[in-house]
Amino acid sequence: DVKVTQSSRYLVKRTGEKVFLECVQDMDHENMFWYRQDPGLGLRLIYFSYDVKMKEKGDIPEGYSVSREKKERFSLILESASTNQTSMYLCASSLSLRWEQYFGPGTRLTVT
Amino acid sequence: QQPVQSPQAVILREGEDAVINCSSSKALYSVHWYRQKHGEAPVFLMILLKGGEQKGHEKISASFNEKKQQSSLYLTASQLSYSGTYFCGTAGGSGGGADGLTFGKGTHLIIQP
């Protein structure tokens, strides 16, 4: 079975802190994605990557950056966390748009 | 722009049927359907591709009208396990390159015994 893991299920950070969210997949997938999920808004794409060191902005990239140094690992970085970044963050991976995305369990981030 | 899902919520009795719709304002290459239970990650249900190809679970059926940029998910003889929030995700372009999905806001489905 495809497995996508995220480094933390729950995280509490202070405003202004630098935050790293890590995602690892074990199926050699080319594509990896970061979404945030908020009540009533569904899942919104932050960034995605289609190859090592390659990245593309999604629908809501402001305030975020990403890093993909190895194929299996995709990191989401909040350079200076703000309270409006309190959310559930979901990582996903896939072979391509012709194939399904596999989601990790999510990280619930609270910024105080 | 997010695709529009309808209805926003639906309550059914076990054994009843439901249809969930997804409509986009842009030309689509693919439509994905996922179900998410409370506190869990979204789980894949179905992919519909431009040109008619479909991939998904046997007990799930869906349609994709490319001209209207619309897709519908059909849940027949619903079971209690079908409860959850259903999301459609859409992708435009030609499908040849990488792209992310744009998800709708979700449809909440509650199945009562």
C-alpha cells in the first residue's frame, strides 16, 4: 500500500516562528502536493512539485514556501507563521493527473 | 477558481440513492472524486478523464460531461459507510504536464439507518 506520512499530527507554534511541515511518500511518485483544509472552504492547493527541486505555485501560495531535495520528501515552510495560517495541512502524492492522489493523515497547525 | 459542488449537504436513509454534482467554469482534463470521513484523510473514489477513460472502485459510478465541464457522482443503495464529505477535484490543460487539483468545497452526506 502507498504510504504518505507527515511529521506531526498536531503542532502549536507562536506568531512569527518559522515552521517546517514534513511529508514523506514511499511509492516513488513524481508529484507531491500541499493543501490546506479549512471548514467550508474545502481543500486548497498551496504548492506542488513534479520533480526533485521543481515546484509550482498553487492557488494560495502567499506566506508559504516549499522544498523538495529528495524525491520522497516534500517540505512546506511557513517563514513567519501568522494566526491566519492556523489550519489542517494535508500532503498528497501521485504518479500523474491520470492517477489518484494519496493523502497523508494531515497536520493540524495552531498558531497563537 | 473552485468548482461548484451541489448539494452542499444531503441526508439519506440507508438504501436510498444520491447524486452529487460538480461544475467547473473552465475546460477540464480530469475530474477526481474523494471521500473524507471525520478526522481522516481523503480517500480516492474515481477519476474521469477527457476522452472517456475512467478509473475507480467497482461500486462507484460517475459521469463526466466534457462540453459542460460537469461531473456527477452516483451513490446507489447507500450504506452507512458512505457517510462523509465528498470532494471533487478538477484539473485543466492537456494532462501532459504536472498540475495540482482544484477542489470544490465539499458535499456532506449523512446516511441514517
